[in-house]
Amino acid sequence: MISEYLQNPIVIATLSGLALGLFAVFIILVKTRIYKNELEDELRDARYDYRRLEDQLNTQMRVSLKAQEDLVSEKNNLLKRIENLELSLDTLSKKPGRKDLKNLILMEKTLEKYLAETPSASLLWDKSKTEAEQELKETETGLAPLLKKALSPNSKKTGNDS
């Protein structure tokens, strides 16, 4: 009975069409499976690249942040150093220099020789020196020197006056 059906041209055409359709579906399934595997591989590679690039970006950001913190710290240290150097420069500029001391010593020796050679000038010198010392003492203490220091244009406004 089956053999009679198999000899019928309509059944043969139907079975051939069905076999051909199943073969086409099988080919499509195989190609779809291969394409799916390729897409999964690409997705896995893309995820790996994403993680790698994210790690690189995080590392770069940490390095940049550390470098920026170091630069800010170095800037603050340099600003403090500049401030200290300015204070040192101000202090050193107020101290008498070697040249000034040398001139004072030279003037003192010259004056000593002059007074030793001229006895009458010695008495006048001692009197003038005592008066000058008294005037100097008066200008260093009291209200007048304080007002002079406060109102002088050369006084610092930082409150670091010595």
C-alpha cells in the first residue's frame, strides 16, 4: 500500500518538496547557529575590550588625579618657600651689609686718629656724642617713634614688624 503511494507522482512531488524544504530548513538552522556563535564571540570580545578599556581609563584617571594632587602640593610648597624667601630677603635687606660695616669701622678708626691728634676736639666730641646718644634714646622710646613707625610708608601691613 505504501508502495502504491510512492508511485503516485503527486506524492513523489510532495515528498520531494518536503525533503527539499527540510534540507533548506536544516541549512538555514546550521547557518543561523554559525552566525549566532560568531555574534556571541564578537559580544564576548566586545565585553572583554570594554572591561580592558574601562580599567585603562580608571588607571589613567587615578594617575592623573595623583599627578594633579602632586602638582597642587608642589605649588603650595613653592608658595610657602617663596613667602619664606621674601621674608628672608626683607630681613637681610634691613641688616647692615659687609660693605656698611667696613665703612663704619673705617670711619671709627679715622675718628679715633683725629681725636688722638687733636686733644681739644676730643672734649667737644665726647660732649656731642653724649648729646647724640640722649637724642637717640629719646627717639627710640615714647609716643613719637611709635607714631612714626605706624604712619611711615615703608612699614609692612602684615603685622610682622620686629
